[in-house]
Amino acid sequence: MKGEKNMKIRLNENEKVVKMVKEGLKKKNGYCPCRLEMNEDTKCMCKEFREQIADENFEGYCHCMLYYKEK
């Protein structure tokens, strides 16, 4: 896809958020800590964010605020 080569995904710049989400991921064996369901769609990096980053025009955070996609 055009533009994917320049895509940049980074951790949230807020270290407290990163720490909290990573602790939640550890407790839920890698599943999104902000989702009740534990299935392949909610395994980090979740399906929702993978679909969002596939859109070259998307810029923003994943649902749990761990990752940020820059254009």
C-alpha cells in the first residue's frame, strides 16, 4: 500500500499510560486490558488497530492508548 513505508507506530509518550497498559496486558496474557472479550481480535496489537493502521489516512491512538500511528 502506498504510504505504508513511511508509517510510524510508536508507544504513547505518557510513560504512566504505557506502564499501566503493559501491566494489564501481562495480567490478561497479551489481550487488551480494556476489552472484556479475550479472543484473537483483542490480542495486542488488536484487530481494530490493525485495521486502522491499514488506512493510510489514519493517525491516532489504538483503543487502549498504548500505540500511536503517525502519518
